[in-house]
Amino acid sequence: MASDANGKWAARCVECGAVGPCADEWGDALASWARAREGEELLRTVIDESPDIILLKDWNGRFLLGNAALATLYGTTPDQLVGKDDGHFNPNREQVEFYLRNVRGVMLAGETQLVQESSTNAETGEIRHFHSIKKPLHGPDGERRILVIAHDVTDLQRAHQVIEERERSYAYAMAAAGDGIWDWDIPRGIVTHNASWCALLGFPTDELQHPIEEFAAQLHEDDRDTVLASIDAALRRSGHYRHEHRMQRKDGSEIWVLDRGEVVERDPAGRPIRMAGCVTDISARKRDEQALRRATEALAEMNAQLERKVAERTEALARANEELRLLARHDALTGLPNRLAGNERLSDEFIRMKRSGVAYAVLMMDLDHFKSINDSHGHAVGDAVLRHAAEVLRRSIRETDFVARFGGEEFLAVIPATDLTGAQIVGEKIRQAIETSVAPIVERLTMSLGLALATPDHDDIHVAMRHADRGLYRAKRAGRNQLVIATPSP
């Protein structure tokens, strides 16, 4: 050990005699550096993990820092942001020019501001909306800088737009309705009405909200208890409310009303929090029971017509759904079942085999040299050949068999309740029928086939199809226009 110029002990190298700080001082320096580095990394992590955009810019709008959220918006990385401005990433020049004007204005004002602004996503072109807190700062040399923390409010704005549109629609409906409409906010005890309800009971038509107690006060004193009991029962049980009773208008006159309502919203615990309905003046009906009977019969007939229409529409919808189901499982070109239907039939046949223990066979078939037909004669001729082949296949299989267009010029056949010999007979019949058929334009049309048997000891639905496909491949390699049998193993 030796003493340095300040009288502190230092370490001396035994080889060259050099003197330096002792190990304890180096350790303290390294620990201090590590803590600073750790703090920087932690700050960087916090900034990058923030869902808000965080950035630091200079007077010219160049990024001094940008977090991962900003980099994601601009389709780059935080490191690649530094030294560039928005124009490098944002194709919207109007937005870019606004950013520069705005940040300079905030810098000059010297006060933190909340700014509403938009930005275009570099990859999708989608415009996002932000509430940005902009705080002017000064760098080490006094140069102007600005810190921006931007919160994405796009989804919130869209939600507000949806809510506003719904509220407008609700207001239009309330205003247009002929009956008196009411909407009861149960926790707040406030009922919102339309103008028709107000006119019905003599309220000013611009007073559309009233405490529930004011509604109760308008009930005839002889009917009040039964009405409130009926509403209470609806809230506690079915949620449906319907009652005929008398109400007093503001001028003291009396009318009979039919009041109907339904609980339309409940809290997570199942308690009703909103009830809506309508009220109809039925004074005339009460005065003339005969008119009531005719009106009731007419209403019943209208309801019956509506029910018939609903039933007819329901039946038509069921038919349309069935047609869609069939269309989804049939090939538009050939009219044969498609790959989806083929896979479903394979699954059904596999389940049936597992229950009965009776094997079935799978044929994978492919038209030979079909690509050359398309290349030589065009796709229109190719389509005609496919339709021709599909018709030949339909005529060649048994009534219990199944054939589908599996894709392109490839076809699948499922032959239930058979052994290899029986399935081979069907396959050869198909091959010969194709070969001897007169196809459109094409002088000679042939088909290669792969055959495999699915047996009850298999636990894989598609094992037979895979083996049949390998048989088809071998048939192609062996010269085409032949059937190759591939017996699958468990």
C-alpha cells in the first residue's frame, strides 16, 4: 500500500509500481454507477410500459425521447425516434404542421396546457384522438424543450358518439310516440316522460322529468294503494306491470288510464334499476263497454295477424337458414358436396363404425393431367370437365355411397359397410366410367384413385383418408389411370 497526494491509501501494482485507488473506493464507485444505471433502466421501463404516449421534443419538433407507445403508433422503435420529427413517420402533413405550431406556442407561453389533437397510425392509416398534457421545459443549456404525455381517447370519443346517437334516437322516439311514455330511474327516483304524457295529465310539455312521488300524487286516492302494490309486485317478481286506474289531471279533472311497464334493466345482484312503459287514456272505453269490446276484438285480430306474419317470417327464415346450410356444404361449380361436407361425412361414418363395428372405405381421386387441360383450353373448358367428371361420379357410385369435390380436381368418396373387395369394385367402376366417358373438348379423360379401409381398431378419424391419399400419390407416380390400394395400420 502507498499514500496518494491527498494522503489516502492506494493500491500499488507489484509488477509495474503503478498506484491507484484501493479496492474499497473502486467498489463504491462501481456501486454508485450501477445504482444510477439501474435507476435509468427503471425509468425507461416505466416510460415504455405506460399505455400513454410520452415524448420530449426540442424547438424544431425533433424527438429527444419517445416511449414504446409512440413508437408503436409510428411503426418504429423508441431508439429510431430520436433526432427525427413527426414528418418522418406521419403521412398527414396537416397534423405534422399543427404539432410544430402547437408545441412552439406552448413553449413560448411557458405554461402547461391540455391540447386535443389527432395522429395518424403509420401502418393502418387510422386516425387516433388524444388529450395531450404539454409542459414547457428548459434543457441544460437553457434551450427550449417540451414534455408531452398523450392519452388516447379514441375509443372514449367513439363510445360518446354512440351514446349521443342513442340518446337522440330515444328522444325522437319519445317525442313521436302518441301514447304517454315514461322511463323510471329507480335508484334516483326520477321519471322521464314524453310530451304526450305531460299533455295527457295537464303538465307543461317542457317539464319532462318528475320525482316518482309526483306520479304517485296524481293517482286517484281510491286506486293509489292497488297501483303501487301492482308496481311493487312487478319489481319483486315478474318484472311486468299492467294496470287500469284513475288519475287526476293538474286541473282536477279525472281520467281513466291503462298503464303498462316492464323492468328493462337490473343490477348485478338482480335488483331492478330501470323500468319503462307507456300510459294510454282509456276514459272513452270506460264510458262505453261496447266500444271497448270491439276495440279489443280489433286489437286481438291485429295481434293475430302480427303473430301469423311472425310465424311466416320465422318459417321463411328457417328455410333460408337451411338453404344457407346446404349452400355452405355444396360446391357451386359441380353441385357435389364440398370439402366441409366431406369432412362431416367422414366424421359421421367414423362414429357409425365405432358403434356398429362395420368397416368403411375411403377413395381419394384426382383427374389426370388436369392442369394441362386448363393451360391448353382455358379455365372455362376446365370447369366444364370438372362438371362432367362430377356427373360421372354421381352415376357411378351406389345410393348409399357419398362423393364430394375435395378441392381443385380432387374428389373424395366414402363407401360405407364394405370390405376392400367391394370398395375396389366401386373404385374400378368409377375409373372405367371416367375413362370411357365423352368429356367436353378433351379427347381422353382419366382418373387416378387411392383406396384405403377404415377399421374399428382405428382411433383417428382421418387415418383412412391419409392412407387413401398416399395410394393416390402412388397411382400418379405409377403412370396414372389406375387404382392403388393402401391398407392403413392402427
